[in-house]
Amino acid sequence: MFGKLSANPKTARHLADPGFVNTLHAVQKNPILAQGALQDPRMIECMGVLMGIDLNAFAGKDAPENFGASASSPPPRTPSSNPAYSSKPEPASSSKVQEDVPMAEEEDDDPEAAEEKKLKAEAEELKKTGGDAYRKRDFPAAIAAYEKAWEVWPKDITYLTNLSAVYFEQGDYDKCIETCEKAIEEGRPLRADYKLIAKAYGRIGNASHKKGDLAAAIKNYEKSLTEHRTPDILNKLRDVEREKKAADEAAYIDPELSEKAREEGNKEFKAGDFVAAVKSYTESIKRDPKDPRGYNNRALCYTKLAALPEALKDTEKAIEVDPTFSIQGVHPQEQRIAIYA
């Protein structure tokens, strides 16, 4: 900018004033200040040189006061009594005004900004290289490209989330989780897009699921949905929750403890404590859901408690589990008929 102004004889003389030069620096950093600075005719001349147009030609009734004028400018002409005077506008001056001329692009005077722009472009090129390698399943090359991209420009966590995707495809789930956690940690102070944070949490959930850590998968799917709700992650969460419930139930099965709980329920039933007996038989069923005796005995308790709908459900479940089951010659079907009666 200053190179262009110093090369023009009209504006070069203005640069001898340190105060005016400081004003130019302030306007360059904050263009909003230009509106107030236009009260200075020297600023108008500088803007015209930078834009490549003659701003003085635009002076008119809608222009700011003193727009394009100098201290020595003559007073405006007024109509005379000469009949030859016409209200028609005078022909344009020899310096023809060019309309819609784009502002000349200023050279970047900030070396730091130019360097950052260069590094960002380099990182994006590495990202493209990594994407091409990933699609070709050349995972080592993809890893090297994404790692280098993050090293060059550690302000975009996309390079880390892409890197985690490579580790996931390789089956290195621990490294995938570690990289996603780093992306989340680095992304917070960078104010990264919440969708990228959600993607990182979702990928941790996927990797944890692959490792068989269902609790961690559920935890990270829930965190992902907190950041950004998507149908894909929601469906995965529901599937893993069902899977974990089934796994927990399977892990809880213990026929010996089931037998112990059922015997405890029998004692409580004989003592007339039907509520306590229901709890013991329920524990027996959880410990061994394939044993019809727990359902049958709990149905008897429900009958004593006048909870007939629950009693019917248990007798039907006992028949479903073992259609041939009977106690002392009494089949659950007969018990069900008695309940209906």
C-alpha cells in the first residue's frame, strides 16, 4: 500500500507527515476508521490512488462535506443571468471516471499472516495426499500425510480425526481412541466445530464397541449426541444398549445361586410372607431364566396377593420355557385354568 502511495507524486508528499502516516496505518488495520478519516482531503487522494479512480469526480450533493476539496479550491459556480446558461450538467472533465472499477488488491504487509497462509495451504495439500492414500488403502502413507499436516498446521483437528479413521480401518482401536481424545482436547481451545467434536466422540464409541467395551461405547455415543445429534449415532447407541443389557443378563446367570434364591422363596412362602417370596423368586428367575420353577412359584405368590394378571403372565412364561414342566403332577396349564376360573 505505502509503495503505491510513495510512487504517486500526488500522495508521496503526504507521507512526510508522521501523523498522517499513523492514520493510514490505523485505517489499514481497521477499515471502519476510514469513514471518519475521509474528512481529511489527503485521505481522499490516497484512497483514490489505491483504488485507481479519481474520487474527486464523485463530489456532489450526496458526498460528505469537503469531499474531494482542498483548502485552495475555488467556490462553486453559481448560475448567471446569461441566457446562454443552461441547467444541463456540464460535460465531464478530461479525466473520465471509470465505473465499477474493482479496488486494487493490497499487498499483504504482514509477514506473519503470509506465513500462516502458506502453512495452511501446505497442510491442506498434505490432507489431500492423505485422503488419496486412504482411498487406495495405503494406510502408512495416509498416516504420514495426516501427521505431517497436523505438524504443519496444528489449528485444524480435521487432520487428527482423519488420522483416527486410518487407525480404525487398520484395526488399531487403541491408537484410534488416543488420536480422537487428542482431537477433542486440542479442539476445545481452538473452538473447533461441534460437529467435529461429535465425530471424534462417535469414533471413540465405534472403537470401544469393536474392543468389546460396551460401557465405554455407550458413554462416548452419549457424549457425541450431546455435541451434535445424528440418527446414525442414536441408532448405534440403542443397539449397543440392547447388546449390553443382554450381556449383563447373561453374565448374571448362575444356576446354583438361582436354586439358593428359590429355596429362600419357598421358606418365605410357607411362612406366609408372600411379598418377600416374590422378591426371592424374581432373583431366582434372573439367575436362571430357563428354569420354569421360578415362574411357577412366583405365580402362586401373585395368586395369594390377588395379583392375577401377573400370575397369568408367569404361568404362561413357565409353559413357554418348558411345556412338559409340572410339580407334583400339577401342570402350569392347570394352574392357569384355575386362575381364569
